[in-house]
Amino acid sequence: MSSLGSLMFRVPSRTHPIISKISPLRNPNRTMSVQSKASMDSHTSATDDQRIIAAAADRNKDAICSVLSRLLPPPLNTQDNNQQPGLILEIASGTGQHIAHFASSLSPTTTATSPQHHQYTFQPSDMTDDLFPSIAAWSSIHLPNININPPIIIDASSPPNAWGIPPSSCTAVICTNMCHIAPFEATQGLMRGAGEVLADPGGRLFIYGPFLVDGRPTTESNDAFDKSLRSRDGRWGLRDVKVMVEEGRKRGLELVVEEEEGGGVIEMPANNFMLVFEKKR
């Protein structure tokens, strides 16, 4: 977008020229997530094979995957044999439910009419290795029909050269439900790191979660959620869409503007949004 002013809309109105809506469902029982998402989700369970099931991740996985299936760029073609074509990096993978679902849903066996999905390789990551057994277990139930790497440790707030991902090697970076329950330095680091590892130009960053608009929550439930987060940790809280756009621009990332898709700020179920950025430099 050419101006941050075009992002503005009045709360509680939920319509705006750059916001597209999919499956508007209300969910007053949203649970929280961070880089170790299961530890913050009060609705989790475990299976005998080490998979941890976070109820929130199970509810929103299809809606998120629907956006990815429409807006993921074609796989990056590289002449460097050390780089994996179509690498999709997930920051804050948590239980591993999301990335396993995305990899399965976008695999050749399920997207035969979309050849561009065939070469995607998915890379899960998290701040610690606490949930690596769950990530590996979720991935294993879909093998060998998906391309998914073992999880790696990435602290989003760390410098890009500490991520262990080659510059300009990623077709996309995905981050769900991290920004509001982590210090703002994690959001800044996410933008900085994505700006380095995304394909140049054309790589895309997908950020999912609840956000403020014009400094205000979009619903009463999000207002209560924001206050609850800030009471737990003063460094947490819903981030403003304008601030996200400003941080992205510092790193050469601009909101995607596609008339057919409604723009780079997509209204999602349960009062969440998907912000879609593209590397322009």
C-alpha cells in the first residue's frame, strides 16, 4: 500500500477495502500461543506417540492453509545445490500441528492440479527443543508424502545470521500466534530475519494472529485478551497493524496488494488476521 492511512478503519466496523474475510466464525474461547505454544494453551492433550494436540491450532489450521494455498509464491528455483527449492520456514512451530498440516495439504498427492506445490520443502523451528518430539511425531504420520525437515532452534529475536538459514533461500516464512505473546523484539527480529532469508524479490511472509487496528482492538473479546496478556507480562500484547507495516518496510517487506484476494490484511475466523508481506528489494 502506498500509505499507512489506507489501513485505517473504524472499530467495531469489520469491513475495509484492503481486508478480505473468510469463514467468519466467532470463538470466545481462544487459547494463547508463543514460540513454545503448547505451554500457553490451556486446551492441550497428548497422544501415545508424543504428538501434543493444541485445540487452537487444530481449529485454525484449515483457515490458515486456505490462505497459503492461494497466496504462496511458486517455489524458488535455485542453481545452488546446497539450497532446497521452495523452502518454507515456519517460525514458532510449537506442537508441529500446523506445519505438518500445511505440508500434507500442499503436497503433490493432494494438489495434483497445482504443480507449483510439488517442490515445497517445509522447515519447522522453535525457540527451544522442548517440543521437537511433538513436531517430529506430527510430521511422521504424513511421511513419505511430504517434504519436511527435522526441526531446528531459531529464536526470532536473534540476528538473521544465527538462524542457520541461507540468505534469500526461502520462498515463504510463516509465523502464527507469536507476536502478541512475545516481547516486541521478537516481532522486530521476525521482520529482520524474514527480510534476509526470503527470496529476493518475491518471497512472502505470512503472520497470523490477533492485531490492533488504529491502536484499538477490533472486538471486546480481543480488548479483554490484550489486557490479560499485558497483565501477565508487560512486554506482551496485541501489536498494531500499522506498526507491523512500518517494521516490515524497514526490512524491504511490503503488504501484498491483490485485488482478487482483498489485499495483504486478511480477516480470519475468531477475530484474527493474516498479514501477508512480500520482499521487494
